[in-house]
Amino acid sequence: MSPKEAIARFISTGDGDFEALALALFDWQRRQNPMLEALVEREPEHWWQIPAVPVELFKDIDFACFDLKKPHTVFHTSGTTVGRPGRHHSLDTELYDLGAPIQLRRRISGLPRRIVSLCPPAGGHSSLGHMLALFGTVEGYFDAAGGVSSEVWSALQKPCFLATTAFALDALFGQAGHAILRPESLVMVTGGFKGRRVRLDAPELYREIGRRLGNPRVVGEYGMTELSSQLWTDPVPAGELPGAFVAPPWMRVYTVDPTTGAALSEGEVGQLRFVDLANYWSVLAIETMDIGRVEPDPQGDRVWLHGRLQGAEVRGCSLSVEELLGRFSETE
């Protein structure tokens, strides 16, 4: 059985050992991509010792364990904060496509068949749009100019799964309109505001769901272009803030000190790192710019977000492009 087949079985059935799969995948990835070899300061013996690639490097370096000349999928970050996108290359999306629906069904029951989306569509470079297309037929009301179509209010008069970014939901509530969705409907909110000007802060945005959309269930989704798996909160009634994000069993999450990169104890607030077995074709360990705390759980690590790092120079092992390229040249 190939490493990819073993991971697919683990995602589908839970049959296998996470640490063994993670170490084997990293060993394969570093042999396919010498850039990863340059990150190794000591041989990892446990999954949390696998070198984590900072997400900022995806803006300048193409991490891939295959020949980029081959036809493949490229997801882009929005680039809203710095004006240039990060890029995540995958020779195929088979593990992504396998895991995303499984994780959704694990967290949410009674998902409406109609998907009304205020997110970028599938078929381009949006990993979010790609994910939603895996769940069913999507009715898109995304406005690439930064707003949402006013026609969405008529679509919200029937039960649905409303998928939206926080920024798009704020834009929707800036329009006149009202819906009376019942608890069989679901509102998924993903992403933060990333420094963009908005009318409502996060608590007020969630309260406004109860005022403007009736009484649907509400969930938060946490995903990143640089990851192939997603975390979901448990559903809450409209008007309430969702709680912890729950990772799938094929992902592990831990925190490190932002200034030293040293791993922190369970429950300590720090910079978040993710180890995602579905990131087969790129790098399985990612260091984010998010701050949070983690409660390990065999059924899925629970993650509470506490905001984002302030200042680009505040980082633990987050190498600059020049530092990584320097290490890479030393290993050649």
C-alpha cells in the first residue's frame, strides 16, 4: 500500500497510526523537495517535531513534491492583507475531496441540500469554492468587486445552507432585507476581516444573524489555502458566537512560543501550527499567523482562536525567504 493509499484509508476508516503516517509522509516529502530538507535541524521522532513551513513563505516559494510543469491544481490566498497571494500546489485533490465531506458530516447533521454561497466560486483558484462544490449544487451570489448581490435575499426565503465569509456577511447586512430561516437551515461563517473596514465587529455580526436571518443554526469554519483539511465548530442557535473549532482525526494542532518557536504545553496560548495528512503534495506541517490555544482530543483537537500575530517580525521559527534559500543552498 502506498503512503497516499494508507492516508486515504486512515481518513475513511480511522485505521492506522497518525504519528507513523505523518513521519512517513514527511520522509517522502523531504526526498521529493530538497527545500524541506533544508528545514530539518534534527531528525523528527514525533509528529510535533516535523518542521513547520510558515504560511508567509507560500507567497514567494512554490512548495511542491512533484514537477510543477505537470497539469495540477493551484489554490491562491485572497491576498487581502499584503496584495500578493500565497499559492498551494497539488498534483491532485483526491485527499482533499475525500476528507472535506467526511469532516462536515462528522460535525454537522441535517445539512440542507441547497447551498447559497457568498464565497468565491469553484473552478478558479479558490479552495473555499472548491470545498463548497464538494457538498452539493451551489447557488452563487459572490460579487468579485467586494460586495454581494442583492438577489441573495430572495434566495434566503427558503431553507438553505448559507456559506459566507465574515466580510461578505457584513456586506449583506449593509443591504436592506430580511429572512426567516428556521433551525433546519445552516449559516456557515468563515474567515476574519484581516484589517478590512467593516460595519460590524465579530460579536455584533453574529447577533445580527438572529435579527436579520431568523433562527438558523450557525457554525464557524476554519480553513486555509495552505491546508487541505478544515475545522468546524459545533452548531449554535442564531445570535450566539460559535465556540471551539474541531479538527478532523487526520490533523493535529499545537501551539508554540511566537518569539522562540518552542512548543508550548497543552492549553497554553501561542502561535498555531497544523499537521495535516491531507497535504500530501506540498508540506504537511504549517505554521500560521494565528494565535490560539488547543485542547487535544482523540476525536479531533479543539482550537480556540485568540487573534493574529501583530507585526511581521514577531515569529518563532518563521524563516524569511532569504533565510530558507540560504539554508537550501547550503544543503546542495
